[in-house]
Amino acid sequence: MVRVAEWFGVAASELISTLFPHYCLVCGERLSANRLMICPTCLDLLPRYPGSEALYEAEKRLEGHAPFTEYRSDFGFTHHNPVRDLIHTIKYEDHPELGERLSRLYAPEHLRAGHFADIGVAVPVPLTPSRLRRRGYNQSTYIAHGLSDILDIPLDETLLARRDSNGTQTHRGRESRWESMKKAFYAPHPDLVSRRRVLIIDDVLTTGSTLTACALALMAAGAESVSYYTLACGKMA
């Protein structure tokens, strides 16, 4: 009976793939039903952050702003490479599951390397309440699920909250981002943060203002340490 059910499941998946085909976001190649939204060839060619840190210099960007313990990202992001299209699809085109699949795909590398081994809880960067209502999902939560499941780190969305602000960070310059992020985040339940080692998870590191504001809010609530993971790290201007 189980094998019959499995056969019908495979058949249904193949039928859906035939009727509603998917294509690689990068090269346009048709994808099979079980693929990510990117073909294996293009996936292998995506610029990885490990090994290219000198081009992105996350540590220099954040140095002196917040006492991060560990920094990790999986992709290098510019406005002229395919990672930009993937992030845009995750955030704005109603495909947050792509973020979860990508973080889950590379999480075993972090597990084998011993990254985030001492983390007690993972926290996705929250959206403002109004933006969450409009978008219907928080892409960082999906990314967090993919990573935390593989690393076996508990995920808690209640530890960090974001006040409604004056708009998106996407098109702001560095100084404007830092100014708008001041006091944007807070810990609603400091007792649940106190003395814990927290991992902040987001989609992209750009200026570092968002991650820094999150870290400072958590440290103010008594966190023992704060680290971060982002799916991508943007190149410094």
C-alpha cells in the first residue's frame, strides 16, 4: 500500500511538472519537479562567500559596532550577479521556501566545520508588523528554519521584535541605514534572552546596520553572546 502511495506521489509530481514547468532563474533551463529554482550548473557557479571574504570584509564593516562572536554567510552578493535575483525572488516574489532550501542545502557544511557549536537559540531578524502584514511572510524565518533544523538549534521568533519605521532599507545609503536602525529592535522578553548565546539569522548583510541593531537589542536584554548568519553577504562599496 505504501509503495502504491509513493508511486501516485511521484506520478502526481511529474504531472504537475509537465503542466506547470519551472525554469532556472539564472539560465532559463527547464527544471525537474524536485529541483531548486536554479539548475545544478548555475548553482555550482554562484559566488560563494567562503574563500572570497576579502572582497566583502564583513568583519571590517561591523568592527566596533557590536561584539559579534561568529560571522558566517554562504554567498557573495552584488547587484550584478545571480545571487541578487535569488534574494529578490525569496523576498518579493512569494518564494520564501527557496531561502529555506538554500540554507538547508549548505547547512551541513557549517555542521561539519563546527560553526555555531555553542549557540543556544536562533532568532530570525523580524520585519515590522506592517511589512509582515503586507508581505505575508518573513523570509528570514524560512532561512532560519533551514539552518537551525540541520544544526539542531532551537528557533524562537519571540525573542526579538521590530518597531514600525519609515520604510524599507533596500535603497538607503550607509549613513541613512544606520540612522534609521537606531532603536528599531527590542527584546520583548528579556528574561528569555538573558545569559543565552544567540544566533541572528537574516537574508543579506549589506551595511551591517540591521544586524548591529539586533545585536545591541539582544545584548541590552542580557544575551551572553551574539553571532550571525546571513544567506548572502553584500560586497562593500
